[in-house]
Amino acid sequence: MTGGVSIARIEAFAFRSPIEKPVATSFGVMRNRPATFVRVEDQDGTFGWGEIFANWPAAAAEHRVNLLAQDIAPLVFDRSFFRPGELFEVLTARTHIVALQSGEWGPFRQVIAGLDIALWDLFARKNGQTLRHFMTQDAADLVPAYASGIHIKDAPALMQKARDIGFDTFKVKVGFDRKDDLKRLNEVFETKLAAETIAADANQGWDRGAALDFITHTRSLPLLWLEEPIKADAAQADWAALAEVSPYPLAGGENLVGFVEFDKAINEAHLSVFQPDIIKWGGLTGCLSVGQSAIKAGLRYCPHFLGGGIGLQASANLLAAVGGDGLLEVDVNPNPLRDAFMQTETYVADNGWQCNEVPGIGVTALPEALAPYLTHRAEILS
């Protein structure tokens, strides 16, 4: 690609869909399902799609559209890109001071991540390849997957729904009332089918003492992993104490940021399962590198994801490109901003996710079903 890619147009879309039942975690409740999607188009008319993290805070989706339109997009138009990762590197450097000045590190990183995904999609499309095969020539077409987003109180019903779709691996959310969590978790294990596997996610809900108490009372349970039992930025000594006594792997990564933090986590070896989120930090550029480093270190790479349909497809392609024995996270709560792109049951086979066959991530346009949920849009031209 001798002339490189010059971006001529960027569009950003904020969506917000009502839901009948809120999605609860130990740190907060989602009372609707938001998403921010971004489309980039080059001088030749080739396009790519990305997604920007928008779950929290409550007004994030619309804010990210404005941040992209007013502060970040103008930095994209004054140069050509000869490889997709260049955009991530350039924007990370050029927004550092304003992110520092404003203290809005997360929003800047998330917008950059979404643009990075879109440019990778554009490059893959331009080369006539699926995203995963553009990244890794022999990438698999089917990746292992598990059902996620299952509140421990709703586990019997949601696990059955996930079984019906074709899952036999599940992750339940704990971190609420610890005594009740333990009671319900034991009941889930008593009723699970023989071939099924269960992980637990506390969403940073405990301190060191509470996490140790949970581990003590679940030593006999064959948990696939325990995710974020304490704060992601808790002291290294706290993570070390948990890792020393835990009979099952510890997982985390969705709230780690930057190559230095991930390298530190790999070297400290408290986490056995790495879960960077492509729409929170790094996009495909950062998370491809982190995923490969985790695999090289003998760890498990399982991308975190709880968003819309574009990011889910991108996560699946990235997992296929990285390889290893990791699983794709698939939220089984209702989400029209995911379901408009794909019906989960049509993508799940043999407890795995069937990746797209058409170029890029397989998304050519926003589905018409999303139109009622659009809350904000911006178009920026070079």
C-alpha cells in the first residue's frame, strides 16, 4: 500500500436502548444498554467500523461522540497511515497532554480504541480479508466461547437460556451479599450438568479480607476462575496473598491500562487469565500485543467484552488471531444493540463462536433496527 490510507470522513453514533430488567454488578447498575459506534472512511471510499466503551458513567455514549468529534477526529486528518497500529500510536501521543490536563484518561483511551478497531477493519477490508486472517494468516474460524453477565440470583434461568443456545461454560456475577452469594453458588454447582464449567466474577467487589473469606468457603468448588475479587489497582501484596491461597486461577485485565501495566501483571504472575477489553484500552493494536504476550508467558487470554455487536465481532476475530485456549465472553442478557447485528444462537456451535466469513469484522452498515435507539450523531470531514 504505497500511498498509505488517508482518512477523509468519520461518523460517530450514540445509541441507548431501554431494557426490561437492569443489569446489576457489585459496583453499579445499567438501567439501559448504551453503545457508541464509529465509522471511518478513507479517500478511496473504503470504510471500517469500530466501537467505543460506553457502559459507564451513565452519560458516556453521548460524551464519547462529542469527544471524538471535537477533540480527537481533527488529529486524524493531517497524515496518512501505512499500517493500522500507527493511528493508535499517533493519537496516544498527541492526546497525552490534553488527557492529563482534563483528567479524562479513560474517555480519550476509549475513543482511540474505537478508532483503532475501525482502522484495522478498514485495512482488512481493503486487503479483502477477514480481520483475523489479516492479523494471522492461519487464524481459526471458530473460537471457544462462554455465557456471561449472569447475576448469581438469576443463574438458574439464565444458565438454562444459555444451555439452550449451546453454551456449556458460564460466568456468574457475585460480589453482592457474600453469604447469599456462597449459598447460591453452591446451589448452582449442585445443579450443573456434568460437562459444564463455571467461573465467578466479583467485579472488584471485595477487599482482601472478604476475598480471602470467599476463597476459603469455595475451596471445594472447581471454579474455572475467580475474576477481579479485589480492586484492579489494589496493592501487589493483596493480589499476591490471594494468588498464594487460591485453588483456582485468578482473572483480570479489563481495568488494566497500557503496556507497562500489563507487562507488570504478567511478570508478577498473580493473574492466570488475562482479559483486556478492546473498547476500553488499546483497541486491536494494544490488545493483540497483550494477548500475544500473555500466551507467550503461558497464561490464558480471554478478552473481556460487555457491549454492542461491533465490538463483539472484533473481539472474536482478535481471539482467533491470538490463538491459545482462551474463551470469548458473550453476554446473554438482552441487548438490542448487540442483537440487531447477530442472533447469538446462530453464531454459537460446539460451544464456540463462529466468526464472520466476509472481509473485516463482517459489518457493512448499521442495522435499521437500531434507528429508534439513536440519541446522538456526528459527522466529521477532513
